[in-house]
Amino acid sequence: MNFDDRCVLVTGAAGNLGRAVAQAFAARGAALVLADARAENLQRAFGGEDARRMFAPVDLLDQAGVEAAVAAAVGRFGRIDVLCNLAGGFRMGTLAHQTADADWNAMFDINVRTLLRTTTAVVPKMIEAGGGRIVNVGAFAAQKGAALMGAYVAAKSAVIRVTETLSAELRDKGINVNCVLPTIIDTPENRAAMPGADPARWVAPGDLANVIAFLASDEARAVHGVALPVTGLG
């Protein structure tokens, strides 16, 4: 999986998974465009920019801001070959019939609308360049409803359906669109929230990053519209 001549845009780049995905692609030679809400988050996670690494601090719900970040990335690296939509969030604890509109909107904003904003900006560039790869992050839990997780499960289920739709629309344009469905990711935050659990059974960020890199690679050129479970040992 060689990405020496590829440019990869990663959203949610300063997070645990974002850092692992950036490392996976950098190790395979990719140029990176790292998007996150704040420049200081990117600086803390990666240190600084260099010849093969560009920071893109942007509000992913601001379409004009996303368009400007994508244009700047294309201006620097010539194209965007891979888009990894990692930005997302989790919330639970409320019965579905008691969940406030603000909570439904928050889950759809961070998990679905961010994906739609970046896809809207990047896909025309990929079509112009003759193809590309898009990898989205759903959730294993989104395959069915679950108590106290209504807004989150609905939003991540929408990620799966949007992935399938984009794949059906774009495969003839040379663009592969797929998503991964991880179970619990082994992060410091999840360890703190679930101190009695066994994190060895969770998904290591590096392992999930390797799956994402595979789906973005030429080796997966025949894979379209897949929602791939990534379940670790659990």
C-alpha cells in the first residue's frame, strides 16, 4: 500500500483515531492535509507543518470554510486522492422519546453533516482528477437500534446509508466510497469512562487506521459501498 504520490485529507485529525490514521498514511508516503476545529489542537498533536503535512483548521459545518480549506489543499498538493471522514462523536443516556432536538441535531451535525460538507467540497475535485477514495467512519452499533443510544445510532446508521448512496453514484467516476464500523476504540477517554472493562478486547486505533488505509489503497479498488465491521477481539 504505497501512497508516495497521493494526497490524503483527514478530518478529526487531532483526535486519537486521526493521529493514528495520519501516521499510517505518512508511513506509506502520503502527503497529508490534516483538518480539525482548532489550529492549536493540530499543533499539539503533530507539532508543526512541513513539506508533506498541511494543517487545515476549519469548522466542518461551515461549507464556505470547508471549500476554502479544500481549495488551499489542492493549491498546495495539486489534488486530493483520499478523503477520510473521521470527525464524529458519541452521546448516550437518554430515552429516544425524551431526547431533545438539540441532542438529535448535535449527533447528526458531528457525524453526518460534517461528512456531507467535506464530500460536497472534495468530490468535484476527485471527479476532475479522474478518481479517488473516500472512507467514512460509522459504528458497529449502528447496525440495529439500541436502548439509550437512539440519536447516536440513527446518525451512524445514516453514515452507512450515505456511504452506500455515494458509492452507487460515484463508482463510475472512479471513486470508491466505503466505511468502517468499529466497536469500542481503545482511547484514554474510553478507558477512563469504563474502568472495569478490558481494553485488550477493544479496537486499537492503529489497527483501525490500517483498515482505513487498505480501503483507500489500490488493493481495494474493487471494493465499493462496503460497511466493514472492525471489532478487535471483543
